[in-house]
Amino acid sequence: MPKPKKRGSNHQRGAGGQPRNVQPFSDEDASIETMSHCSGFSDPASFTEDGPEVDEEATQEDLEYKLKGFIDLTLDKSAKTRQAALESLKSAFSSKILYEFIMERRMTLTDSIERCIKKGKSDEQCAAAGLACLLCVQMGSGIESEEIFKTLGPVLKKIVCDGTASIQARQACATCLGICCFIVTDDITELYSTMECLENIFTKAYQRDRDTNGVSSTHNTVLHINALLAWTLLLTICPMNEVKKKIEMHLHKLPSLLSCDDLNMRIAAGETLALLFELARETDADFFYEDMELLTEKLRALATDGNKHRAKVDKRKQRSVFRDVLRAVEERDFPTEMVKFGPERMYIDCWVKKQTYDTFKEILGSGMQYHLQSNDFLRNVFELGPPVMLDAATLKTMKISRFERHLYNSAAFKARTKARSKCRDKRADVGEFF
């Protein structure tokens, strides 16, 4: 009998390490073939699953081989293929530090992202904008990142200001514009220009009039929220004289957004107000706000809101946020939070730090902890110092196997059940007489 062929023998690298079999797909087979390539990146945890030790160098080569294929697929004729490739790259960039790999291909990636934002439809534009954020997070601040932003910045601004573009694409580009500018720009003129672009978007939410058609433009609310949050992020790196100007311009207008029907807009406005008060008191210890009594009444009403027409989950979230906002405005207090990542701890002890952390957590997702441990740029932002270097033996002792996690969770579940059963028994005994 002839010897069976080795599995995967037709899928080895060609000359120059380039993939042989990556060909443009037709619309019919794009989703099937691409999803089979991309399935390994559907969950960031797939990069760090428990299992036997493997050759790290070979694993890295295999990963880079796949990523090269995905970069090629961002130029495919099929929109589904391009979007799936973008999503796969996003998942990889959020889960691994790939600085060397990206450095060699930054211009190719930038060109692909620019083309997808310009030519793609809504979902593809959103995926491309998300990848642009992660590209800048990976590269950090530097000349190479500035070149990326010089290419993508004008394209992002054009989409953000384009009233004919989809709302989803505009809000993704607004977030991307703010994050990329925060990371890369050292040019104060570019910073102010980007903030003005975002201001032109969210200040429209101040106007509570209906549009010319007599229809409320509530579909723009998410765009206004993203623009406001991106603008607030950039405000945290502005010089103090510019911060004073922005506070004078917006502090008396932002409270109007607290009456918005959208919960996320109310929360975004409340947290921005808390941050503005924090910055104002840093620049002037005797800062005085004229309408303080009216503002605190609004905040207290939101912190104790019991309207029956609101969902219970929304009311719980709103009350939690606005209790903290009210404390910040009235008492200059912030509830310190602790974030754990690996053997390290980080304390979030002010609104500026919270705004920055929430922004990067939103784009990195479950990869946030990994990047806090290993990403030099993020560690500089949060003043964590150089990455903590641990040897293989220490890492192995810290790592818990999947089986051990299962045993721990089972024991914790049984303990909770017993504790709750005792409480239920005590409640059942009330009123019984022997």
C-alpha cells in the first residue's frame, strides 16, 4: 500500500516564507474558507490555553504565518473575507504583543486599513477602525505611529463628519480618532484640531430642538456619546490653559445631557462632569461653580431614581454611577478601584485614570490584563514602570491548570449552596413554635 500523505503537506510555506495557497475567494466560498482560517482567533483565550509545553519558536512562526495570510486577505474581492480577516487580526493584536511582526508590515497594514475604511461598507469600516486602534496600541508612541496617524487621521475625520456615512461607521471612527490621537500625537495643533472635530459632533446633542423634518434625531445619540468620550480622553492630555478654556465652554452646557432619554448618554455626561470638576479643582483649588445647587439636585435625583418605566438593570447601573459622580462633585471624593493583572496591582484613584482605563479596556477586551503586563506604552500611561520579568519556574508555579480551576469552582459553588441553604432554613423557622 502506498504511504499516506503527511497531513497539511500541501499547505507549507512557499519561497520567501509566503503562503502558497492564499488566493482571492469568490463570494460563494469566502465565508466557509475564511472562517476556517479565522476560527483560531475567535477567542483570545485560545492563545493561552492550558496544555503540554510546546516549542515557543515554532508556535510563534505558525502564528506569524497565519497573520500573514490574514493581511493578504484584507485585499480580497469579497467583503465577507476582508471583514473576517480584519476581525481575526483584531483578535490577535488584542491578545499578543506583536511589535516586531507589525513593525515590518506597518505600511501594508496601514494601506489595508485605509482602503477598507474608504471603500468598505458599515461593518467592514467598523472592523478596520477597531484594527487601527489596536495597531497604534501595539506600536505605541513614536515616529512610526505618527506616520500611521498622518495617513489615517484625515480619512477618519472625513468619515466622522460625513452625514451620509452609516452611524456605526462614524461612531467607530470617532472612537478610533480619539484613541489614535491620544497615543501618537505630539503636535499640539493636531490635538486641538482633532478635539474640535469631535466637539462639532457631540455639541449637537446640546441642541434639544427637533430637526427640520420634525423627527427627533435620537439615532445620532450613540455617535454623540462616542465623540464625547473620545474628546474627554484627549482633554486629559491637554495643557492646563486649554483645559480651563474647555471647562468654561462646556461645564454649564453638559448638565443638559443629564436629561437625555438614553442611559449611556446620561452616564457619559455624568462621568465627564466629574472629570471636568476634578481637572478644574486641580488648576484652581478655590474653583467655584455658580449653579452647584441645581447640578447637585439633578445628580441626586439620578442617584436615587426609582421611575417604574425604567428597566431594573438600567436603574441599578445609573444609581451606582451617579452616586460616585455626586460624591466627586460635592465632596471631591473618588471610590478607589483595584485592578489585578498577573502578580501586579494597579489602583485607579481618580476620574482621569478611570476614563483612560475604561477606554483601553473597551478596545482590548479580555486582552487588557495581558497588555498591562507587557505593553510598554500602556505601562507608561499608567505609570507602572518597566514590565516585571519572571522566570519560567515562577510563571509555572503561578499558573493554575484547568482541572485545578474546575475543582476550586466546584468547591466554591458547594460552599455557597450550603451557606444559602442555612439562611433559607433560618427564614423558614421564623414564626414556628414547638
